[in-house]
Amino acid sequence: MPEHEMNQVPPYDFYTQKRWENWLGRAKESGFQIKETEEEAGKESAVFVNMVDDVILACLKVTARFEKSMLSKEKALEILGEIRDIVLSEVDPISEDIDLMIDSVQTSLMGALVAFECYVMGDYEEESSINDLIKAAVDAEASDNLELALDYTAQCGAIVLKGQSLPEEAMAELPYGIVAEWLDGIDSISAAMVGSDSYKEFDEDDEEDAV
């Protein structure tokens, strides 16, 4: 498809500010409090998982279109950048516990978003070992080189988007830190991809701003 035709697609909001604000409203209404166990947190914590999944689904719709040559690389990156600006913007304080969870959501989404961008740009080697990339990211974090750590995380996520799986053992052995949170975002991509593939065939008339 010619480049000029790629960007001549019907107007469609993959993700909106209103949609994000609706999720923040749900988070506030949840009255979430950090408990000693996940079972105690119960349904209150589900909203944060769903926030992440909703953003990832929107990004998967972008990459699905990119893969079908319905969006150019530039347009896909522009849309992903718009989504990034919405979901990584500063959030007004709600409560100490909810603020901590939203911060964790945004950190996970950072890992996911850089993966989507890396995938669209093609800045990765498909044959690279995810285990090696995870180790490199953890080592970079230990050396306080977070920029490099994020780059390795992005490559890891791009390979997952290409079809590889995250190694369960390596994920289970991750030391606590920002790389582990970024990789949670990659794990959410992986989970979304093995679930419904409805993101590959979507109706542009859907009411996307209603959560």
C-alpha cells in the first residue's frame, strides 16, 4: 500500500483522555487499600489490572493495523506517543495506597509502551534470547543505567510481540526493582496476546471512549 494511502484511514480513537480519566475515577471509587495478601485486596485491586489491560489492548490494535500496512510506521508511532502522553501524565493524588498502585500501573505501562514502540521501529533482533535480554536489563539496573535497562526491556517486549514467550523461570527469579515492574507490562502484553485476538479485527464504530 502506498505510503500516502496508509495514513488515509477513517478517524478512530484508539485511546482517549476521557477513557483514562474514567479508569482513574474507578480507581478512586474502589476505595483500594493495600492488604497483607492479594486475597484480602480482593476485587478492589482488579481495577488496576484492568487499567493496564485496556491500554495494552489499544496498543495491540495499533500494531495489528501496522502489521496489515494500514498504518505507516510514523503514524503508528504517533498514535503510540499520544497514548503514552495520556497514561503516563502526572495524576492528581487520591489516597496513599491508590497513588502507589497508579504509580505501579504507570511503571508497568512504561515497559509495555517502549516495547510497542521498539516493535514498530524494528529496533530489535528477533533471534535474540529473551533470557539474555532480561539478565542484561537487570544488570543495567544494578549499575544504575536505567536508560540501558529500559532499552533491553523494550527489545524483550518487541520479541514477545513477535511471538516468543516470556520464560517463566526468569520472571519468577526477577529481583524486586523497576525492571521487574517494566516486565510486568511485557507479561501483560503476552497474556493479552494468548487471550482473545479480537484486537486484530475491530469495528471502528465501537464506542471506544466508554469504559
